[in-house]
Amino acid sequence: MLHFSCDLCGKELQAETDQRYIVKMEVFAARDPRELTDDDLEHDSLDDLSEVLQQIEDGEESENLTPTFKQIRYDLCCDCHKKFLRDPLHKESFKFDFSEN
């Protein structure tokens, strides 16, 4: 038997009785197409590829090797589902109420 819990509040969810919501997100780098220039066409990209392959073989970390795509999935209870739909980016927690001193 599968057991589920809310990924936000931790509440145990019973498959037979509790309503469960699934939130799926995809996060990826935005890439705007740019115009090719003569410099782009003259650049030898085989050297770049060779350098990246060498870094992989050497076990070195590289900015170019960080994942640009990630899929995320959350199980939510009914209450957390409502909260998520009201404020999906959790912006409300970043608001400050300063006194008028």
C-alpha cells in the first residue's frame, strides 16, 4: 500500500479518504535566440567541446555542466493546495509591515 504525506505541512494522507493534489513544475534556463554573426561562424567549437570533455574526464566542475532543466513534483493536502494556488511563489512571506514611526 502506498503512503503519502503533504510535502508542505507533513500531514499524512490516506489514499482512501484524503484528497491529494499533485503539483508538477519544470524549471529551465530561458534562451532567447540571437542572430548569428561572422565571428560565430569562424569560431572553432570543436576546441570548446574538447575542453568540456576534458573537464568531465578530470572530474572538474564547470558552469557549463550545471543542469539547465529540472522537473519537480509535490504532493499537497487540500489546505496546502488552496494556499499554493493563492500564492504559488510564496510572495506573501516576503512582505514586511513596518510601523509608521
